[in-house]
Amino acid sequence: MELFNNLVLGFTTAGAPWNLFFCLVGVILGTLIGVLPGIGATATIAMLLPITFQLEPVSSLIMLAGIYYGAQYGGSTTAILINMPGESSSAVTAIDGYQMARKGRAGAALAIAAIGSFFAGTVSTVLVAVFAPPLTAIALKFGSAEYFSLMIVGLVSSIALAHGSVVKALGMVVLGLLLGLVGTDIYTGTPRFNLGILELSDGLNFVALAVGVFGIAEILRNLENEHDRDVMIKKVTNLWPTKQDWKEMTAPILRGTAIGSALGILPGGGAILASFASYTVEKRMSKTPEEFGKGAVAGVAGPESANNAGAQTSFIPMLTLGIPANPVMALMIGAMIIQGIVPGPNVATEQPALFWGIIASMWIGNLMLILLNLPLIGLWVKLLTIPYYMLFPAIIAFCSIGVYSVNSNVFDLYAVAFFGLIGYVLAKLRCEPAPLLLGFVLGPLLEEHLRRAMIMSRGDATTFVTRPISLTLLLLAAAVLVVVLLPSIRKKRDEVFVED
Amino acid sequence: MKSLNFSSRDIVCGALFILVGLFFAVQAYGLELGTAVRMGPGYFPFVLAGILVILGIIVIIQGTQIEHEPMGPIAWRGMLFILPAPVFFGLTVRGLGFVPSLFLTALIAAFASTKMRPGMALLLVGGLTIFSVVVFSYALGLPFRRFGPWLGQ
């Protein structure tokens, strides 16, 4: 019954006209950037983060969440129509979705993706609502040792999901942690690593870092070799799936939802992993595995449901523990901090309207997406053809405005240029920015909990392995690390990421 | 004799890790390290910096074993126009004001693409500036001066 009351509270909050409006703005923006080349959800949210400061906390988080799952939708549209996944989580969709489009079944592929996503979104919204409160209750019992171990799990998982060298990804995490420590030591007030620059005494600006390494560096990479995109499909017709399609898509959607929901909860897991796992499962379970890669309905339905479910349930660790599962969640946490909300298990009890409002808005947002995207598909197809050189000046302008408006501090703009350069150099060196950003957000927290845990245990480092929850988490982290380092799985992982 | 195939990418990457690690290590060593029970401000960063140096060494060692892979094109033109854009905005937003500063910032950035034509750029950037003023200055009410003191206002 409490669940029911909570959901009523959530839907009343999310259903308020103002919040509905921002949910709509979010999902439209999300679809837009998912469809447009060269700008992803992370960069967009980083860019808009400071502007949301002007809004109510609930409205701003609802909008940012909308951008995130809207981008998943938009990303699958480009994957199907032009074989270019707008977001990495729809990379798998491109395999069979594009083949369907080439056979003249683009409409059906888009509809299957949308229906699968909507179903998965509905189920995982309920799952978030059911599992968030008990997890919050557990999280309230967490001591510093548990928090430390949990963050280790998150950081290790982000390494597992990075492309390329594991050692480099680990280096990115450590570099991020170190950058996060720039500023002032919270325990003693000692300034550190600030190079004598006054503006650095509060630490590096999170927004400037995120905009630099995700926004600016991404533009530089796109400018390396400019080429136009070929859009083969000019018009999409026959949206409604056939009877045969319905039969073929039902089971994959159900399985994809289950896989996605489970993997999304893992810190560092989320949408990308879920879609790959679902594709593998569908191919293995199919009676006609030879159809895969040639336009199999299950190859679109499964992964699309899985990535949407995963995107949704990745909110669980963020909402209940204040631990980001991916860079987007790290930005959401940044948004909460800007709004003066301390992320963590207390959010559910102290800000129930915010907590349940976000959860309810996810379902509303998914409904908006399906109502919006299928009829508007013609418009999105047109947008696909916008050349990149017309887009990036606007991105630069919005980045500059966004970053400057955080504190009206021009130093942050110089930091954007600096981190843009750093981000580009790192990209050239095949170092992923996602683990760096996670490390940056978690750095101060990790240090705080490490120091507190050590004081509480009087310097006994075994405190991390004698407390059961902490031990379990550390074992999980170790298992993930072993798995990524195993040669056979590494090979598989390289194959999986070859797509991008 | 088989010659070693150094990956310049990995050498640079490893060297970067080591240099940054050493920088943080030296800085952290200058702070109070404290003990494991009562860690000082330098303890945790010092450990992390050490790890980063070790990772850098591993990256370099791995780089000597992997075959050389070309770095790909470098966006020199992009860097020349993109990176100064936010800096220019920072230098002028107070003096020139939001409208002219944003216009010039976007104009600088626009020329990062070889495909951009001057007429096109002016049109695009003009539209962008109008859009931004309407959305950010009027609709969202961000506290920017539209025209600054350098223009005699």
C-alpha cells in the first residue's frame, strides 16, 4: 500500500503541468541529440546542467532524465535508418535494424524498437519503484567501509565497460580521483594541488571538466575528417508491425527487459552491456540463428528493450546510494549538488516528492516518446541530414554559456578549453573519458570514507573485509576485475566494442 | 634481428601518466602525510599518485610489445579555432556584453570546419545569437549584461 501511496505522490508531482512541460522538453531534446550527429547525452546534460540551476530541483532532474532516455530512442532511430548508432547502447540495434530498413521494413523496425522500449520502460519503472525503498533501507545502514567498497565496485565496473586497454582505463580512474582531490582538504582545510591559483581552492569545476572532455573534445574528434552522412531512407512508411512481427518480438522483449533490468542495477553496468547481452541471448535461443545479421526481428526487439530497461534501472544506485552507475548519472548527482540536495539514501525520506516524481516521470517520459516519435519520424529523418559543420558552432556557444552561468566565473571557461585539449589528447591516446569523470566525482567521497573508516577501526585495514556487506562488495569488484583481465573474455570484449 | 615495434601512442600515454603521477606525488609529499589511522591531506593522493606512476610504466612496457598503429589525423584546424572560442567568451563577456561576445565566439568556432563559407557562417551565427538571447537572456533570465561597458553603455 505504501508503494501505491508513493506512486500517487510521484505521479502527482510528475503530472504537474510545469513538470510535464520539462519532461517533454527533456525527451524532445534527448531524441534530437540522439538523432543529430556528434553530440551525445553526456555532453548535452553537462552543457545544460548549469541552466537547470534556475529551475526547481524536481523539474530540472526530470528534464535531465528525459534527455538521457530520449537519447536512447533517438540513437536507435539513426542506428536503424543509417546504420550509425547515435548512442553506443544502440550499436547492436544497427546490426539487424539496418538490414530490416534495407529490406524496406524501416517503419516496422522503428515501431518494434519503440514498442520494446516502451514495454521495458514500463516494467523497469515499476522495478525501480519496488526495489528503491528496500535498497534505501539497506543503504541507511551503510558505514564508511561499505561506502568505500561500493565506490570501488562502481569504479572497477567503469573500467570493465571502457573500450581498449584495461590498464589505461585504470589510469583514467586514478587520474580522475586525483583531479577530484584538487582544492582544499576537507578534514584539515589544507589547500592542495591548487598551483597557487585562487579559483582552484574550491576544486576544479565539475561542469567545466565534463563539458571539456565530453563536449569540446568530441567536436575536435569529429572535425578530424568531416564527411556527410548518407541517408538512404527518405521516407518511412508502414509503421505498424505485422502479425508475424508481433509473434516474433514478444518473447525477446520480455527477455530483453529482464536482462536489462538486472544489468542496469550494477554500478557501471547499464544500457550498453545490457543490449549486447540480450543480442547474444536472442541469437542463442533463436530457432533460426542464421537470420541474425540479416534483419531478424528478435535482434531489434531484444536489445532495444534491454538498453531501455538498463538505462532506467541504472537510476537505482544513483537514487538510493548516491553512487553514479555511469557518467550521465554522475552528472545527475552533480545536478542534485548544485541544487543543494545531498545525494544518498536520505533523498528518499527527506525529499519524497523529488524521489518519486523522478521515478514517475520516467514512465510518463516513455509514453511521450512513443506518442511523439512514431508520428514525428519524418521530421527526425529530415534532421538526420543536417551537416555537422552547421551544428558545432552552436554546441560551442551553448557550452560557453552553460559553463559561465554556473558561477559567473570566467576562469571556468579557461578550464573548459584546457580540459577540451586534455580530453582530445587522451582520446588520441585511446584513453576513455568516462572512467575519468566517475573518478573525479567519487574522488573526494572515496577519500572521506577511507579516512573515516580507518579512524573508526583505529587503523585496522581489515575493517573492509570483516564487515560482511563491505566484503561482498569488494569480492564483487575483484570478480569483475578478474573477468575483464581474463584473456578469453578480453577477446570477446574487444569484439563487442569493435562496432564503434 | 627483429626490431622492437614501439607504439608511440602508448609511450606518450605512459609518460603522461608518470609525469602527472610524479607531479601529484611531489606535491602530496610536501603536505602532511599522517599515518594510516589518521591520514593527513597528503596520504591518499600520495598513494594514488604512486599507483598512477606504476600504471604508466606498465603502459609503456605493453607499448613495446604491441604493434605500431598510426595515430590518425589530428584536428589542428579544429584546435586552432575551437579551443580559443570559450577563452574569448571568457575574456569579453563582461566587457563587450553577452550579445557581441557570443556572436564573435560562435563565429570563431564556425571557422574550425573547412566546409564553412563566410556568408553561411554569418547567417548561422546571427541566427544562433538571436536564439540564445531570446532563450537564455529573456526566457531563462540568466543575469547577463546584453551589451557591456566597452561599447560605451
